[in-house]
Amino acid sequence: MKSKFNKNIATVASLTATSRVLGFIRDVVIAWLLGAGPIADAFFVAFRIPNMLRRLVAEGATNVAFVPVFNETLEKEGLKRALSMARSVITLMLLVLGIIVVIGEFIAPLIVGIIAPGFLNTPTFDVALHLTRIMFPYILLVSIVALFAGMLNSLGHFAAPAAAPVILNLFMIASPVIFYKHIPFFKSPADAIAWGVITGGLFQIVLQIHPLKRLKVSIKLSLQFEDPRIIQIAKLMGIAALAASVYQINVLIGTLLASFLPRGSVSFLYYANRLIELPLGIFAFAVGNVMLPAMSQASAKMNMSEMSSLTGRSINAILLFTIPASIGIFVLAEPLITLLFVRGNFSFQHALSTAQALRMYAIGLWAIGASRILIQAFYAMQQARTAVRVAWATLGLNIVFCLILMPSMEHSGIALASSISVIIQLVILLFLLSKKGVVISRMYYLHFTKMAASGVLMVLCIHPLLYTRFWTDGLSTYSILMLGTSVGIGAASYFTFLWIMGIRRIRY
């Protein structure tokens, strides 16, 4: 069983890593063509809507509402009954989201005005509105992808769902490069990227269909909504989207507030957040997606001991990598942003502003990954209300911290507020989960302490390289080698210190 978990985690992590690398290339292309000015701000506001809902649906509602109920049905009533229920859920989601897309196209001005009120009565608002109307239907496409992925993960197939973001990034890269730079089909690079989102969404669906057919899962629609589990999933999805994706909602609030700050602030936060998502995607989301079905099965059997073990092991595996990632990104923020993005319309001053936000986001990176596991534990036990209450509380705290920090720190204050709120969320979730009988072993807390200590010692090893300021002359063979050396020395020293402290093997 453990070797199967390891294999699945490795599969998801490798494909997710590929997606994140392509995501970086995508963002490099966007920075090259759009820079960090008004057009970029407009695009990121427009893209924030489908991108956030992708997280809410794919990594929120589907994972924490559909998957646990699907697995419970699979465990107790068999595959045939579970698939029948899934077809009804797919049909219901198509109907509901189809209506939402139509309504969304009509009320797009209101949506953009709510997300970026600082853009009202400016040309940036008109561009954001135009791009929002292009990309809004992606909400429907990604919802289908999410449900198909949830079914495949529950049936033990993890490759196609993990590869879906690869397809999206490829189309977002290829569309502006081919149909704007080489073939002037689109008048604006932002339009080309937006249509790449829609085309990528269609091909993401196609990617899921083949493995479903190979598993002999017929893809049909069903209007049989009388199953009480359909109502149960619908209710869970409605509230799961908020509780499971509070970090993304925090980011959305940051976008709203940043629209009142000097131009470029929305872009600085976007580029910084994209770098934070790399370790989250490779480690936190990979481990979470693989472990959720096992958590759901343990909960269905009322095995709290197994739930505690799965939760502790999952957090242990995530923090092994996200703790040094948090510390390393904080220290290497400026060279990372400079070497990745400074070219074309993205200046060195843009890099400095983005690095400020990146450091503040890095403070809470490890907590985001750990919180994801704890939230999934609540939903595996189908206790949505508790997670929702915590989500509302931390959202309120995030707004308060933003308003306190923005006057002095501007956009970087928004990033710091997000990190503070997610750390508080983690503490609350740990406390409440222990009250439900899911207790993290003291052994794991000792491991976490040793990881943090190793991360601090890691900084001492790579800090001398930063005195050379190797990144100030831009991208070159020398700067790439120096950055690679810094990362390599950091990783080697971190794991060496862990070994010295007695952590020789991480089990999950």
C-alpha cells in the first residue's frame, strides 16, 4: 500500500512539476509581452476569475465534496452505484454552470467592478471587461475536467488529471507566440492568451476521456437527481468551495485591494504568487490529491487512528519540502524574479517590487500546504461546517491585516496579510481537528522542528553567494550557474542537516 502511495505521489508530483515549469514559461511569455503595466493588470484581473474558480472547483469543491461521497458509495455500494451517482452530478453541474456562464457574460461589468473597483472609469476597466467575457466560459470547462479527475483519482488513475494543467499551459504559451508574434491573427497579445485559455480547457476535457473509457466508465448524462447523495454533494460543494480554497479567496481580496494601489501592483502580486505555487503544486497538491481517497475510506470505516496516521504522514511529507522552499524563496526572491522575468516590457524595477511581495508570500507557504491537508481531513469526515467557520474567520482577519499593512507596505503588505491569516488558520484547524479525534503524533512535531532548524542552517550555507549579487546583470550563463549552485547547495545542506539530526527517512 505504501509503495503504491509513493508511486502515485511520484507520478502526480512529476507531472505537476512539468506543469509548473511550463507555467513559468507561460508567465515569462506574459511578462515579455505584457510587462507589469495597465494591460497586464487588466489581464490578471480577468484571468483571476476563471483561475480562482478553477481552484475552487478542481481543488476545492470536487476534491472535498464529490470525492469523499464518491468513495463512500464505491466502498459501501459498489462501482456501478458510484458511477450512476457521478453521472447525475455531472449533469447537474453542466446545467447549473451553463446558466452561470450565460448570466456571467451579461453581468461581467459588475463582476470586474467588484474584483477591481480601483479600475472603474479607466481604460484598464474596459480591457479587463473584454478579456473577462472571453475567458468566463472556462469555468464550465474546468468543472467538467475536475469531476472527471475526481472519478479517475478515486479509481486509482492519477496521471491524466495531473497532466491536465500541462495542456492548459501549452495552449497559453503557444497561442500568443504563434497567433500574435508569428501570425498576426490577434491584435492584442492579451486576446491571444485569453483564447488560449478557452482552447486549452477544451483539450483538458479530451485528455480525461481516454482513461475513463479504458476503465470502462461510460460518459453519459443522467437526469436522476432524486438520490439523497446528489443533494449531499450539492450542499457540500456550495460551502466547500469557500472553506477549501480560502487561500485563493485571500488572493482575490488582495487583487481587489491592489487595484487601488499604484499601477502594476496587481501584476506584482500575480507574478509573486505564481512562484509560490510551484512548491505547492509539486508537493502539497500532489500529496493531498493522492491521500484524500484514503482519508475518505478511513473516515467511512470510522477508523480515527488511521485518519490520524494519514494526516500526520501527509503533513510530514509536505513540510519536508515546503519548509525549505519557504526559507529558500524568501532568501532568493530577488535573483529568482530577476532572472525569470526581466526582459521585454518587464523591467528590473518591476522585479524589485515583485520580489518584495514574494518574500511576504513565502512566509506562509508552508502553512498553505499543511492547511490543505487539514481541510481535506475535515471534508473526508464530511464535516463541512467547521471548515467553513474557520474560513470565514481567517478571511476576516486577512482583510483586517491588509488594511493595517497596506498604508506602509503597499502591495507587499497584502502578501504579508495573506501569510499571517493562513498561519492562524492552520493553528485553528489543528486545534479543532484534535477535538474530532484526529491527533498529530508528537513525533511529527519533533520532525517539523528539525526541518525548520535545518532550513535556518541552510541559509547560512548559501548566504555568502548572495554577496556577489550575480543577478544584477540579468540572465546569463554565469547568473544561471550561480542560481543553480545556490539552490543545489541549499538542498544538499538542508538534507545533510536533517540526516545529522536523525531524520533519515520520511514515510508516507
